[in-house]
Amino acid sequence: MENREVCHCMGVSYSDIYNAVNNLSRLEDVLDTFKQIQEATSCSTGCGGCYNEVVGLISDIINGYADPPHHHHHD
């Protein structure tokens, strides 16, 4: 999956969300995870238009359906 901007208000990209989900120590409920991702990335705190997409991405990532983004940044 290509890296793309998911939350336009906050400029949060697919890889930002993917990495944030993978940085969490526990992945339980999708909406619980969403709140943590929201705090970590500020996604879906503007207009909220990306809410469904973000929740869908988190669900896919938790369930292992989402591909890692192509662009990897190593520290």
C-alpha cells in the first residue's frame, strides 16, 4: 500500500498511523486503539472526516490485513 495522507487537517499519513499502531504495546479494541492513535498523531481531531478511514485502517492493521507502507524511515 502506498503511503498517503489520511488526515488532511493534521497532515497525518498512512505510515504515521501504521507506525503508531505498531508502537502500542497492547492492541485490544479498535476504538480503544483509535483513541490512543488520536492522542499520538492528532488524526481525526480536526473536521473528523477521516474518522471512518482511520478506524478502518486501525482494524486492518490490528487484524494483520494492512500492508506496511512502502517508505520506511529508520532512525
